[in-house]
Amino acid sequence: MFSSLTLNCVLLLLQLLLARSLEDAYTVEVGKNAYLPCSYTLPPNGRLVPVCWGKGPCPLSQCTDQLLSTDEKSVTAKKSSRYQLKGNISKGDVSLTIESVTLADRGTYCCRIQFPGLLNDKKVDLKLDISEPETQTLVTLHDNNGTKISTWADEIKDSGETIRTAVYIGVGISAGLALALILGVLILKWYSYKKKKLQNLSLITLANLPPGGLANTGAGRIRSEENIYTIEENVYEMENSNEYYCSISSQQPS
């Protein structure tokens, strides 16, 4: 008999563990409606099954801090009008809607579907997290004419970041132009230096030439000029002879 009792206790614990589902988490912002899903399949006879919703993990029986309950037809009890069953109850949809949630609604909720029979209940634990909305600060500014301008602090922050980015871009462009100008000046100075150095080398070469070399250079230049004059005179004589030839050939015999 003792062994039979022990076996029944073990089976009871296993059934409790299997009947209890894993806890699901849902996050809702303050002031909005929370939706906690829960449903079941109707038995073959089509009769609805009593359901209860409570705040806190599902106990061995019933619901802790009961918020809402139904019988085989409709909702029979409700702690507040904020708790609603907006699903199709006749098809087994007993999902809970909590309207206009607050931070006090944070916690674990139990959906218990009370099937007939010992330890046949379906238990679903759902965790509800409440998040606070992002706060925005309204800032009042004054323009040069004394007119009030109201804007959100986030917009001012965004505009400040935009201005900061534009300043960074402008500084980068200015630095690039200044660098290009410096490089241009350095290149110009380097070119002037090389040109002046070549001119100095030419003067030094001429200064180091011997006198004979200078005389030969001058004589060669004079001979070149004489050759030019000679060529020009020959060209002139050739042009005159052509004119003379043309004048003779233009005469007709009498």
C-alpha cells in the first residue's frame, strides 16, 4: 500500500510538471493595452470549460488573486473593467486584455482552464513586463524679435548634431585646401630654385672658357653672319636674273 501511494505521488508530480507550460514574457509600454494569449480546444461535447485568470503563478488549484473567471457560458466575475476577454469564447479563445496598463500591472499572470476530472486543468503562466515611454522635454526658445518658439529637446539635439557634422566637414575641406596651397607654393619655389641654379651653371661655364675658345666662338659667329649675308646676296642675284629672263622672254619678234 505504501508503494502504491508513493507511485501515485510521483505520477501526480509528473502530471503537474507536464500540465504547467513554460512561462512566456510579453512587454508593453505604459498606457497601452496588454494582450496575454490563452486558448483551449473544446471537448467533443462542445461545452465550454470554466476558466480563471489570476495574478501570480498558477497554484495547485484555482487562481491566486483572481482577476476574472468564466463558467460554461460567459464571464461570471471580474475584478476591474480593465480586464477583458475580447476573443471568441465560444471557440475556446480566453485571451486576457488588460487596458491602459501601469507599472503596477507588471508580474506573472496565470490562465487556468478547469477541465473536468482530477488534475486535468491546463495551466499557463505568462510574464508581463511594463516599459516606460521615452520622455521628451518641451523647450521654449526666443528669437531676435522676442517671439517664443516651442520645440522638443530631441529636435534641438538632432539639429545640434547636424550643425556639428557640417562644421567638421567644413574644417576638413578648409584643411585640404590649405594643404594643397602649401604644396603648390613649395613646388613653385622648387621650380624657381632649379631654374636659377641652371642659369648660374651656364654663367659659370662661360666664365671658365679660355680666351681662345671665346675668340673661336666669336669668329664662328662672324663667319655664320657672313654666310648669311652671302646667301642673301645670291638669292637677290638669282631673283634679279629671273626678272631679267622674264623681261626678255616677254618680247615678241617683229
